[in-house]
Amino acid sequence: MDKVRFGVLSTAKIGVEKVIPAMQQGDFCEIAAISSRSKDRAAEVAHKLKIPTTFGSYEELLADPEIDAVYNPLPNHLHVSWTLNALEAGKHVLCEKPIGLSSDEAQKLIDEAASYPDLKVMEAFMYRFHPQWQKAKSLVDDGSIGELRTISSVFSYYNEDPDNIRNKAEMGGGAMMDIGCYCLSLSRFIFGSEPSKISGSVELDPDFRTDRLASGVLEFEDGTSIFTCSTQLVPDQGVTIYGTEGKIEIEIPFNAPPDKPTRLWLTAGGETEEIKFEVCDQYTLQGDAFARAVLDDNEVPTPLTDALNNMKSIEAIFESADKGLWVRP
């Protein structure tokens, strides 16, 4: 087998518009089928994206012996349950972030996934596979900015649509689950460790009861990370990584465009160097990395323990905001 045959659970927007087209360009991925609660909707998307097989239910897709792996872009509250259903059906799973609604859910997934040692499961944090993040990590690790001391990040957009799942609390909506999780993930990725304590501030939408503005401070052994995320703020994203002798600025850290080069700037020794990256699609890179782990029977690049620890940090933000105290994840 030279490609992994994926089935997609649902016609979610992120899958249809971003992930599926990107994975179709991969060297090791084949999108073999797509499912929806509406067979007509599945057929419509399949025709548009040239996917050969459609199903009118998720169960039918999981029962297809021709499917090797599942891509799960369902709403957050369905991530763990349908990932477990896929494992029970003998499928590998690439599941969208965040892995679940809580650290308890994440731990449940880890525990039950252990019963399927031959199957791979990975949380889909696509940004880590982009060369700009691999470069930023290597620059920090090789001392290009001296000692890493602090990270500043922001991620925001404006969305007041009451029908959007990002504004539905029961489905795992809100800023932290949708975009703040990136700020926590990148901090842990760049520091290469877990925060010892966290302080958070959260503002809820009075109608949706989701967090529309959240900020936090993560304290690591060697420094700090400060972030703000929002679902009701001017659209923006940015990351700056500071060291004792320099800094790294990433132009488009999260939604890196798949059709034009990206850049970061390294400032050190009184000079600023612009580093450009060739056109690439981080979703393609993510899909191929996961598929290679399946084909070669290697560990996935991002283990489920990383997903669990990110969920613990998300929970610490809310607990800190509620108690007005620093919290240890």
C-alpha cells in the first residue's frame, strides 16, 4: 500500500474548503469516501471534490473495508465518540483539534485507544507541520535568539452568528476551544515543556455563554507566554518569540496561505533577517505526515498525550478566571 485511503466523517466546512483539497494533493493520502447525515449533501460535495464514494451515514462509512483511516472534522463535542467508533471499526484516525471537550475526555480516548495498538490516532494541529514553525523551533533550540524568555501571541476574528457552532456552548464553542488552543499549543511546542502554572481572564457572551474574549499567562520553568484570543474582535493573528539576544516574528502563524510564500523575521545582533518559505499547504504536510506514520508503522508526530496536556491548559485558563487565582494544570 503506497497511499492511505481516507474516509471523511461529515461535510464540515474546514474539511470541504481546506483539508480535503489539501490532502488530495499529498503523496501518501487518498480521499476515498465522504459521509454525511444527508446522502444528497455527501453526493454534492463528492462531485465537487471528485471523491469516488459517498455514504448517507457515518456508520456506513466506518463499515466499508476499503477505508484505512478516518478524518474527523465533526463539531468538538463529537470528536472523542466518533474517534472511538472509528477505532472500533479498525480505522486509523486523524481528528480535528481540540481533541475533546475536557481533559477527562482526552484521557478516556488515550485509555481506550490503548486497546488498539496497531491503529494510529492524532490530533490535527496543522500549524506545527508548516516549515515556518519548524524553522522557528530550530532557531530557538540552536540559541539564535539567546535564551528563550517569553512568547506573545494573538488570534482573533469577529463572529456573532447564533447558528455557528463556534457560538454554541454545548458543542464546545468559544474562543479558547477554537483558536486560543493554538496559543497554548505553540507555547508548549516552542518551550518544549509544560507550564508550571497558569493565570487566565475570560469574558462570556451574555447570550451564547461562550467565551468571546480570553487572555492568559503561562509560566514555564524558563520564561512566560502571554496571549489573547477572541471571537468578537477585529480579525488578527501574530506571534513574537523573545530571547535574551533576539526575537522571531511570524507573519501569518496559524492560517498560513497555501498559495503564496510566507515569512518570518529573525532579529539578532542588531540586524533583522527575513526568512522566506516556499509555497506549501500545511494541511497537505499534516496529512502526509500522519499517513507516513500509518504506512511505516511509526509513532505519529504529535501523540495524544500532547492533546491531553493542551486540554489541561485550556481548563486551567477557565479555572483561573473563575477563582481569580493562579492554577497548576
